[in-house]
Amino acid sequence: MTDLFNIFNPEWWMNENNSALEISDAVLFLLCCIPVAYLFICALFSLGKYKNPYPQTNMQHRFLVLFTVLNDGKEVIESINAFIDTQLYPREKYDIAVAATGLSEEDLVTLLQMPINIVIPDREECTKVYAIQQVMERYSPNEYDMIVILNSDNHIVPNALELFNNAYYSGCDSIQAHRITRNLDTSIAVLGAVSEEINNNLFRKGHTRMGFSSALIGSAMAFDFAIFHEVAPTMKGGDTSTAMEIALLNQNIYTEYLEEVVCYSRKEDNDEQYQKRRMQWTKGRYYTRSYALLHLPLAMLRGEWDLANKLFQWSIPSRFNLIVLLALLTFIITIADWTLCFKWYFLFLALVFAFVMALPEGEINRRFRHAIWVMPYLILKSVSSLLLSKLPKRKKKTNHEDSH
């Protein structure tokens, strides 16, 4: 373990007797320490019970509840009916709108018979961001007080609008609810549920307890209507949460996390859906990381710490990639020079312990003990898919080439 302390000594770096392997090992270790320490601190702050700080108010604000749906009309019909039937907030105080993309004629007819507003984007194939922008063009900035954005599969708790209303009355202009998985019928769905709950604890509960904005998740979000109406046209790309976080933080608007506002969503339950979703997320990650690395220094110089925290989170490797990277580097250093590897095992254990602290409680955690054995398979498949995507595609031979 002496090498662990040596690399923090400036004199060690001036020693000409250090080999190239030792210097490379030290540089890589220090770089890997940064994201691990960040995740560990977030996990520490996430510990403890949540307590809602917003008192009950008699003021009842007007809400627009927006469901975004892509190609799955029956699912959104079920979700809207569940929302209307269970929500405790006065019905005259909220309206429901649907951004309907790629729906069948039968589903559209059913939706038209429901007490909701339907907006069909002018593009047959469009992103979620574009669909939301199309909806906002139909409304004036002062028509509602807040907007709640839900996915087509979301089922939210009956007192959600009441709790959003209390927080908004107390000054919250941006709120992220607690989204969890409702389908736990396969090991892959359970792993997805655990991953989402770890994100909830690290980047939502942990962040807000540190004084930073909660990370957004793409649905189960509530915003001041006038602010969202102003921000919506400026959003770019297909990821709603990334676009909104950039816009809100640039205006220094804080995002609260309401853990007790639980929103149930559906997760991918087989490996093909999981890999497809992960590849889409990875492609979007390139943009956010590039944006973060470019703007992080300036945000720090300006003292915009909430924005800097978000940009730093985007700049570090994802949790999945960090596990793979640390495991790979630990293995390589162990083979190359076993005397240098002890600090790597310590760092890997620190990362695992951070995730253990952020693990959810209850049924998801119990099922996770059985589902964890699927992780090596998913890691290998993700790595192989990534490598195959980087390989140049072979051109098909033409008939002329075949004749030769």
C-alpha cells in the first residue's frame, strides 16, 4: 500500500528512478479516483430518511398534465384513465394533453372521445423534444401555473398534484419526482430498476442534500408553466432531460427532488431491448460529455457551482463504464506488476461500497440478489456490441465484381 501514499507526495513525481509503468499507473489511478470519490460523496449524502419540507397550502394552482406517446396508444389510454380515476386534486384544476406520435386510427378515435387535448406533431417521425415543442405552441404562457410531463407508461401516486402544488407555492419552479420501475418480472428488468434507484439516490437525493439541483430523468417532471413555455422552443436534440437541465441551469433555476411523489414506469425486460436502449443512451452521452468538457472550466471560473456540478457529472464515465474500466485496469496492473495493484483493489471496493450505500430498499433489493448474476453477461454483450459498432462495415459486392 506504500505506492498509494507515494503518488500523493510531490517528491515521488520528481524521482527519476520511477519507471514508465509506475508513472502511467499513478496517472491512471489519480484520474480514476476523481469519479469514484464523487460518487462516494453523493452516496454518503443520500443516506438517511427523506422528509418533505413543504407545508400544506390552501392555494390550488392550475396544471397542464402532458403525456408524451410514441407509437403506443393503448398504453397511454390506460395511463390517462388511471390518472383521472386516482388523482385526488380537483379535476377542474388540471387539464390533460397528449403529444400523439405514430398512433393507429383506432387509438386516436379512442383518445378523441376522452376529456383531453390531443396534439399531433406535423412530422410523422419526430423526437420527444419536438413533440413537446409542438404542444407548447398551442398554449399561451399564462394559461396554466405548472406543467407536469409524463411518459405514456407512467402511473403516478394519487396525491402527486397536491404535493407538486405545495412545493410550487413554496417557490419551486422545477421539480423531479421519484420514478421507479413497476415491472420486475425478469432479471434484466430488476437490474434496470436497481440502476434507476441508484441514480435516484446519487444524483437526485444526494445532489439536493448537497445543495445542488436534482438530475432530471425525462418524465415525472413538473415546471413553472411560463418558464417552460419560454424554454421549450430553445431545446435541442432528442433527450428532454438533458435539454431542460442545460436550459434551467443556464438561468440559475434550482430543481427540487420530491422522493415521496412516486411515479411507476415500465423498464426493458429483455436483453435486446436493454442493448437497444443502452446504445441510444451511449450516443446521446457523447454530446453531453463534449458539451460538459467544453463549458465546465467557464462555469467554475464564474462560480456557477450548480451548473458546474451537473457538467462534472456529465464529464465522468457512466457507472456501468466505470465498473468495466476499473475491473479492466485492475486486472492489467495485477498482471503487469502485482506490487502496484493493491490500491486498485481498494479503489474498486470503494466504488462497490458507494453503490451498496445507494442501493434501494424493499422488493427491488431482494430480487436484485438473484438478478445480479446476469450482470457479467450484460457487460460482455455491451462491450462486444460497442466493439462491433466501431468496426468498418464491409461493402457488398456488386454483380460486376462477382463476375471477376
